[in-house]
Amino acid sequence: MHQIPAADIPSLVTRDMLGAVCVLTLNRPQARNSLSEAMIAALHAALAKTAVDNRIHAVVVTATGPAFCAGHDLKELTARRTDPDHGRAFFHHVMTACSALMQSIAELPKPVIAAVQGVASAAGCQLVAACDLAVASSAASFVTPGVDIGLFCSTPMVALSRNVARKHAMEMLLTGEPIGAERARDIGLVNRVVAAGRERDEAVALAQLIAGKPAATVKTGKAAFYRQAEMSLADAYRYAATVMTENMLTRDAEEGIGAFLEKRPPRWPSA
């Protein structure tokens, strides 16, 4: 499989530190920040670095240019149709790599917040749905238009259908029609809608609010949230009760509850 030169990866995703918040910016505006093989690798690598950096307590994913992310790089994919296998191996590699990227967001021990300034299309919409939280500009839009080009948005469907009700997801997938930021908020795809140009600042402010919470507790809670969501009701409660029992025994819980009872600000051991 084609290897991405290491020197080509960093420029595709830039990184800025704002206190305990890391801002990762998709930086391929000339291609509408499409998820090429290299862009997928760059974002995955950037997220992996945040996972092991103890200075970082929350992550914001944003983008340069008018589009947040136009989805897969269709020019790159189409060019591989001349391969001996008509592109099958490359298509599978890219779709698998993209799926691994999306799963890594759920597995990241820190919350990830999307700041969406423009259109999030297909796998770009998937990226928004994969993030734990999302803030959208009033000018943003969301669309899964694969049905219009004969390529149903099957992988975006996975994240989308785990964010919004089935009939909302199916309407987006079957019609390929875009929805605006307000509608996206109404159906649960994004958390907040702000004036155009304010989305990054709002996402950073939200990230900073969360970053002020005890890091170990947030890590435990995020992992438990996604795990219990796939369980039956009874199994989810059994699992959550075990998680809370272990959480109750941590220094964070001891300090937090003690501070509450003593009516003083907590001094988080894991901060």
C-alpha cells in the first residue's frame, strides 16, 4: 500500500495550544478539506498525539476556508480505477482508514468538539457526527449526498445514525438534501449554533469549560458513555453501577465530594 511521506503530513492538519485545549485545523482549503488518504493519516496522527499529551484535556477540530470538509477526495479515488484491480484495494484501504479515524475519536480519552464553519458533506458530516460535541456557524450546512452520485453514504451512516433519530438519518441519506445549522441542532447533530465567525471561539470556550473538570473523571465518563450505549438496558445499568463504584473510590471523587460538603472549590488531583 502507498506510504504517505512523513514530511507531507503535518501541514495538512495544524495544531495550536490554548491552555489545556488543543485546536486541530484541517488545512487543505484548496480541496475543501476533503479526506484524502494523506488527510486521514494526518488527522489520525494528530489525534493520537493528543491522547498521550497530559497537558491536553480537550480537543477542538476545525477547518480553514469556506468548507469544513467535503468528504472523501473523489478525484483521488477515481484516479485509482486504472489499477489492475480497478481500485478495489485502494478503496478498501481508504474506507477502512477513515473508519479507524472516526472510531479513534470515540476511543480518545479526551472530549473532541467540532467547530463547523461551512459545509460538512458525506465523510465530513461523518466527522462532525463522530465528534463528542459540535458547534456550528449559522452558515454551516450538513449533507450526505452520496445517493446523488451512485455512492451511498454507508460509512457516514454509521456515525449519523448514532447521533440522530433513524427517520432523520434516513431522510438525509435517501434524499441527499442539505440541512442548515438550526435543523442540525434540532435533530441532535450539533449542540450549538452561533453567529458566523464565532464557531471556533465558542467551541474553544466549551472545550475550556470541560478542560477545567477533573481529567481522570472525564476520561472514565466518556469511555463509559460509548460502551453503555451499545448495551441492553439491564447490562448498561450493571456496567454503569460498576463504573460508578470504581469512580467513587478515586481521589477525584473523594476530593470533589469533600469540597462540595465543605462548601469550597475542589482541588483536582488529576488536573
